Amino acid sequence: MAHYFDQTPQSESQIRTVQARIHGIDFEFSTDSGVFSRNRMDYGTELLVETVIQDQQKMNGKLVDLGCGYGPVGIIMKRAFPSLDVVLCDINSRALTLARHNARANQVAFLQILQSDALAAVEGPLNYVLTNPPIRAGKAVVHRFFSEAREKLAPGGLLYVVIQKKQGAPSALARLKELFLEAEVIEHSAGYWIIRAKA
């Protein structure tokens, strides 16, 4: 069975378009079969970017959209904070092709989009990592996202994670508290938790 965390999805391409309005800006994203949340922008993803924008107000430095899919998190953050150095990374080649298209379609330039197994291909130090982790890939993969973020974040850098309570948010929070100086839930809505962890 094909998964959105496969490196090269084999499912037949079925491109469609989804819209979102975030931070007063309208976005349009092309999606496809074999990528995460192809029919609409995932509620958790919306909650993640809205919470980070509200939490930070101003952002500078290097931000990574880890497991970027078709690119909404990184693209939205670059539009909201143009001075950020933004990197989008994913293992899924089809998702990366969409992310490149979506960056152009939403008038976002000067960001890096690269294929990477977790953060393996991303150079640190990083100031922010944002992720809606691939829960269906299993806890080991999700926790590797956390540990690699901890390794590559600069001192004081922040990891933001969205995860549903029923899909393991409490255990994710416990693991983040082990890895990071501090970790806390800063928002929750409709069963989704936004966790912020500080390196």
C-alpha cells in the first residue's frame, strides 16, 4: 500500500487545488495522490502555522518545515516573515515537486526545497523547526524527527509540533521533555495539540 512518506509514490497522479486563508493572506496549493492531506489543508497544519505566527510576532534566522508535503507550512511562514531563511524538506519526491510549484504559485521565492530523510540533508544550526510529523510512519520515525531537531537546533532554538491527542500527543510531549530543556502545550483545539520545545 502506498503511503505519503514513501520516497517515490506509485499511485496515479490526480492533481487538485486547495485554498486556505492564513494571517489575512489567501493561498492556493496544488496537491496530488500520494501526498499528505490531498483533499484540503489539514486542520492541524492550519493550527500549527496560526499558533506559531501568534506566538512569535517577529521571526529571524533559519526555519525548517520538516516533512513539508506539498509545502504549506514553509510557504506560509515565508510569506508571513519574508526575512526568514526557509528550508522545506521531505522524503517524498512527488511532494517536493508540488512544493516547488506551490512556492512559485504563491509568489514565494528565495527558499530552499530539498529531499531529505528527516533532517539528514539539512545543515544546521537552525532557529526553528516546524513539523506535522508522519504519524502513520510509526513512533520511531516521529521520535527521530524530534531527536534530529534537537541535534540541529541552535541553543534557544524552537521546535513546534502539531499532533492529535488520540495519535500520541501525550507520549510525544513526554519524549520532548526528555530531549529538550523545556516542552509545553501552547495550544489545543479539536483534539490537536501544538507543542513548543526549546533547545
